Amino acid sequence: MIDSPAKIAPRLAALRSFTKLSQDAFAETLGITQPAWSQFESGKRRITLDVAANVVRRHGVTLDWIYFGEASGMPIRLQVLAAA
């Protein structure tokens, strides 16, 4: 079962923090608005599959990590995010 938005949110926040981008800049890399990203990152809404796939393509994490917190298969440089 996919984790709740509240469990996914800290992983998204940790990834954005790792990139050292503002919410606005991070959202721009994904082609979405800052308010939309803010809702995902705060746990108010679950990240959509389309946006999650874009996160995977642009930032090197996996769908398993986003939705389930499973870090296997992630690049070593991003393993630090698994603790989030």
C-alpha cells in the first residue's frame, strides 16, 4: 500500500532541501506551481504519478522511495535521503 501523504511529505521536503532549491525553483524544474509543490511537501495532497515520475527523471530518486520509503536502487549520493 502506498504511504500516506503525511509519510511521503518529509521525503519530498528532504529531497528539495538536498538540492538546495527553494520550493518555487524546485517546482519550476518539474513544470508545476509552487503552491502545488507546497501541498505535496506539506502532506496536504499525495504527489501525483506524473509529478513523481518527473521528480524521478530530474532528481535521481526512485518511485519506490517516493511512495514507499524504499531506498534500494537509489544512487549512493542520495542514500542520505533514506533516513528522512
